Amino acid sequence: MAVWAIGDLQGCYGPTQRLLEKVRFDPASDRLWFCGDLVNRGGESLQTLRLVHSLRDNAVSVLGNHDLSLLAIAERSRPEQRKVKPDLQSILFAEDRDVLLDWLRAQPLVHVDRGLGWMMVHAGLAPKWTTAIAEQHAREIERKLRSPEDARKLLRNMYGDQPVWSPRLRGSDRDRAIINVFTRMRYCSPRGRIAFDEKGAPGTQQPGLYPWYEVPGRVERDLKIACGHWSSLGLFIGHGVHALDTGAVWGGTLTALQLDADGLNIVQVPGRDPGA
């Protein structure tokens, strides 16, 4: 048995297949953790989503910002859906779109396995969120996503950079702030204000901003964390964090990390050819 965490696929079907072959994935015994952003930009989003869906008995994927965006677009009118890029249209107008989107909507924002000693999020955690607090806030959003009426309202109102997270927030502001932390976090201030425009590697950010996993005064966490989202960071291991988005969609690599290995077992394959 092996448990593998895999970085952002972003519609890169070919590299995903090659990575599963390279780790010798066995659906009879192995488990896959996908760090979110299954779709968009790679040109093979429908095939990628179908592949992960076919593995659903052996896999879990946390929701990334691109996954949530797809769900939000799916709530719009058909004419509006035809305005988005072809890679997403391939899903929106597929004969099995409802099956795929219903499954995607049921995926968590946080996945935790305390027996294994790991948790997975797409982007990051607020400085003061323990793993238990993160689970609690994730469940708030997941319950709404799994209710058709609540999901429509949540997805319609989730876009925006404000407000800053506070436990006193309520309604759509609270939902939006939670989603932003889980799916858009890279840098923030010690008080948790996310710097949405800062997307470069550490050292390029403005003074007073820190990678979310290095914020002074952050809480100690009792689980190791697997995450994605930050391709310019690349493969990063430190502070209990294992960042696995290595830019497959940009011509980098697609990365898998074995979570139940005694040592550090990392497997990579080339990502897509961005010029193809």
C-alpha cells in the first residue's frame, strides 16, 4: 500500500497518466491525494477530470480556486458559459458534466488523516488556524456546497479580495474570507491579511509580508501539511509544509510525494509542453 499526494494537475492529462504509471499506482491498494486545481489551462481538463473521477474510490481531491471557479461558471446561463475558454467548455458541455460537477462539488476544502499524520489543503492556512479550526471552517463551506440552493448563493458571492478573515464575520463575507484562505493564500501579514497580488518566489514580496507558513506568531500545528497552488514556490519542504505545485501546466514537472514512506520519497515527471 502507498499513499501519494500529487500537486496541481490543471488539465494536464498526459503528465497525470505518466505520473501514475511511474509511481506504479495500484487501485487495489493505493490511495491518491490531489492538492486541488484539477482543471483549467492545461488543455485536457475534461480528460483529467474524468480520470480523477474514475479513481474516486481510491482518491480524494481538495477544492482549489480553479475548481471552485468551474463550479461557479456552471451555475451561469448557457450563453455565459460559452464565453469561457474552450478547456472549461469541454466540461461544461460534456454529456457527463452533471456527474463530474456533482462529484467535484462534494470534494472537501481540507482533507485530514490523523492516523497518517497528514492534512491537505489547496493553498494555505490563516496564521491562527490550528488544524482543528481549519477543519471546522472547511466544514462550514462544504455543507453549503452540498446544498444546491446554498451552493448557488455561495458560488455567486465568493469572488473578491475582501474582507480580511475574522471569526466575527458572518454570511457571504465569512464564506468568501474562508475560501480565500484555503484556495488563494500565498503571502500574508502577521494579522492574516492576504497579499493577493504577490505571486512570486519568496524574497520578491513587499516588506511586512511572509509566506503563510512562516508568519511570525503562527500557531503550532499537529499534522504535516501537503498543499499546492504556488507554482513559483516550486517544491518546498519546511515548517511541516510540503508544497507540491511544481508548475506542470507551465512546462515544469508534476510531483507526487509518498505520505506513508519512512523517508522522503518524491517522484516527478515532465509537465506539458507549453508550446505544443
